[in-house]
Amino acid sequence: MDIIGVSNVCLTLGKTEILKHINVSFEEGKIHGLIGRNGSGKTMLMKCICGFIKPTSGEIIVDGKKVGKDVDFPKDMGIIIETPGFIPYYSGYKNLKLLAGLNNKIGKEEIKSSMKQVGLDPDLKRHVRKYSLGMRQRLGLAQAIMENPKILILDEPFNGLDKDGVKEMREYLLSYKEQGKTILICSHSAEDISVLCDTVHEMDKGVISEIKG
Ligand SMILES: Nc1ncnc2c1ncn2[C@@H]1O[C@H](COP(=O)(O)OP(=O)(O)OP(=O)(O)O)[C@@H](O)[C@H]1O
């Protein structure tokens, strides 16, 4: 069953056509990759799927609901698009606690568990300003999974990770998939994601094509 369906989506900003008649669907319970050069439109497509940007035309259905109509912000999605902003003078745990405070359903144990799942120590007192890029990436992922979302949308999740970090992130994403979750990953590097993904699509100048189905 498809959990994300994108039908004939176009996006024009100013006079520039950013997305050109995108038709693509993503099956539930799989890892889907989106590759393409810088500026090819990957992030814009993800932002449309998340409901952050309204396409100029076309329709996007996520988990049976129309994005931007029935739902403005699908609550079943864990999203990391661009580097998440954290308060530099707080620890990782305190940052997540602050964010979780916006949703009273997330308790301390969920926060700690999401940090442990991505290999971060919730008791580490170190301020986020002293985190490496890889640690920030993990903290972003911990934030995205706090609510145990059905769908994870990740823009360049391997940025800043060393070889071991990439391996651990891949293992983590596979284990998340094993729980029946759907993951959409965007990367400029086919090498980083092709081993992980069940399907891969490529964006080129706003046009999408399937390269692994
Ligand atoms: N606000 C904007 N107004 C006009 N054009 C924009 C705007 N934001 C982005 N663009 C353009 O949209 C195109 C697609 O950008 P997008 O960020 O989706 O690329 P990408 O494939 O994710 O690349 P990257 O790997 O660099 O993030 C680019 O040519 C970019 O310059």
C-alpha cells in the first residue's frame, strides 16, 4: 500500500520552474531514496510532501490525507530538513525536553529512549555547541523519532558522519524500517543510500525518474 502519493505536482517560484509534473508514490514499510545534484529540487519536493510549501499545482496524499487541505502538517511524520536548530547552551537532553514540552504526550522516558536509540547518552551534560556535526545529526534524528512517527523524512542524514557513523545510522534506519515504518531519504550521494534503499528515484532539474524500483 502506498503511504505517500504525489500526483502531477508542479512548483514555480518567481519565474523558475522548480518541480515539473512530479508523479511518484512511496510504499509503506520501505526505505525510499531520492538522489540528485545540488539544486535539482529534492529538498523542495520533500518540503511539499511535509506541507511546508504549497505546490503551484497537483496533489499530495500522505497516509490517506491531502497535504495542505485535510492536514496542514501531517502529525505522523518525523522530519529533518536542513540542520535542526538547537539551543547551543543546553545539553542534548534539555533541548529535546524543551521541544517535547510543546507536546505533553512525550515524557522523559520517550526522550531518553530516542536518544539511546541513535547512540547518544541522555545523561551527557555537554552543551550542544560542543557537539560534532555527527552528534547534531543524531540529536536531530532523536528529535524526529520522539513521537514514534509512521514516516521519517530525512534530508541528507549522513552529512557530517564519519564511516562508522554512516554505518550506525544505516543500521538504525534499517531497524526503524523493521518496525513497519516508512523512510524517505534525500541525498546527493547515490553511494550513501543505494545499499539501504528499497527504491531510488533521481531528481534532475525538477524532473523525477525511477532508477531502482
Ligand atoms: N525561495 C526560493 N525562490 C526561488 N528559487 C528557490 C528558492 N529556494 C530554492 N530555490 C531553487 O530551487 C531549486 C531546487 O532547490 P532544492 O533546495 O530543492 O535543491 P536540492 O536538490 O535539495 O539541492 P541541495 O542538495 O543543494 O540541497 C534550486 O535551483 C534553488 O536555487
